[in-house]
Amino acid sequence: MTNAAFDAVELHRRDLRRPFPRRFRARLTGQTVLTLARRAKYLLAGLSSSETLLMHLGMSGSFSVESQDALSAAAPFEAGLHDHVVFHMSSGATIAYNDPRRFGVMDLLTAAELATHPVLSKLGPEPLSPAFDALALARACKGKTTSLKAALLDQRVVAGLGNIYVVEALHRAGLSPQRRASTIATPSGLPRDAAGRLAAAIKRVLEEAVARSLDADAYRSSRFRVYDREGERCPRSGCSGVVRRRAQGGRSTFYCPACQV
DNA sequence: ATTGAGACCTGTCGGC
DNA sequence: TGCCGACAGGTCTCAA
């Protein structure tokens, strides 16, 4: 959608998780999208005004795109339930943001606000980038008394991991979700073996997820190795453990007590 | 500063 | 069938 401009913007509420910024429609209308990027779980659209449209899908947000030829004067776009924002683009496309739980976010940031953003500016490395490795992970976990599970969900340690992929990566690495984060590093922040295994497991889990997401059938039918598999046999070859579930920080953790140490 | 618990919302699913 | 509680892939805030 780069190079398309916002011809019109419909706003059907004044807030999602937070209020929309002041003059949201006026500031967006007429602007051209020059760049599209992702950082952690945020989407960033760079605008011709040099502002940035920041978007987050929360838990239940989604975008749908209707092309020009799917719509007509006789049957124009009609916002459905939970279609909170609708973008009418100069390309003819209509883009609707739907979000039943409204945990999503949209904001408009000036270049200065983007650079100093209290969340964005503190995000950790992208897990699939070379900057994320055993050393980076060890440094970030050094001295942390919290659990490995909580540390990996902390977007300042590594950016973009959510509950499922943290659970999957910890199983892949053979590390207990309850284990103290500091134990994967030496006191000076150098990586122990566990840090290398964990960094590699995170990359592998995400690479596989990306590959699956490119195949609609594989994606729909896909399940995970331990997530949502309470009571099933541990999938690790040679392990005869049973997957357990427990609450950690209010969210479900799935793990094998036999092979995750 | 760090940490853990609770809050924010609506929809869906399983059990009675 | 309908009702009810538990739970959902994410942050943020607050209190210790």
C-alpha cells in the first residue's frame, strides 16, 4: 500500500486501548504512505507529512483489504461490527481495522516523538536479526531475578515474542519457564550454554512460524509442540514426560517437567 | 529499578 | 437449549 494516499478516514470510536490522537482524521487525510515497516509487534507507516502512523493489533485486531473492483457505487463498503477504523485509499482499496477486544493501538507520531518513544525506543533486538545472539540475550538477562518466561516476554529483552513462541522456544531449548533468567549468564553477563541454546531455539521457532504462515493450509491446521497440549506426551524424541500447564503472570505456560530444566 | 498481580475488553467453548 | 465460568497469541499500571 505504499504510494497510496488516504483519501478519507472513517473513525467509528474515539478509542481502542487508548484514545486516538487528536485530529487523527485531519492529520491522516491527504497523506501518502511512503514506507511500511514492522518493529516488534508494531506496524509503522511513514507518511509524506514525515509523521508516522503507528499501529498495534493487540490480541484480536486485524486488517482486511477490499480492492476497488470488489466495491461499487451500488455496493459500497459498509463497516461491520468492530470495524473501528476504515481507510479509503487513493488506489481504490478500502482497508478496515477490526478489533473486537480493542486491545489494539493507533497513534500518530512526529519524527521527534518516534525517536524518543517511551516504548519503541527501549525495545530489544529483533530476534531474527544478527544483533540477537547468545551474548545479547545473556547481557539482557544478567542479574534478572525474574523467570525466563517473564524475561522473554519483556519486549526490552527481545522484541516481538508473545506467549506461544516463548513457551515453544523454552521447550525447544530444554529450559524450564520458571528458571531464573540470570542463570543463563555469568555474573559479568557472558553467555552460558543455555543462552546459546535459547537464542538458537527462538530463531528456529520463529523461522518455522514464518514459513508456515506463507502456506494458508499449513497455517490453519498447524498446532504447536507444547502450547495447548496439556496432558499429552512430550514431543521430544526419547522423552517420556507429559506436558503440564501452569499459570505464570496470569498467562498459561505449557512445559515438560521431565526435559525442561 | 525491578517484579508480580490485576486491569482492560469481547467472544468462544465446554460443562452442567 | 441456555447459562456460567474459564480462557484467549498483549500491554499497561500500580503497589510492594
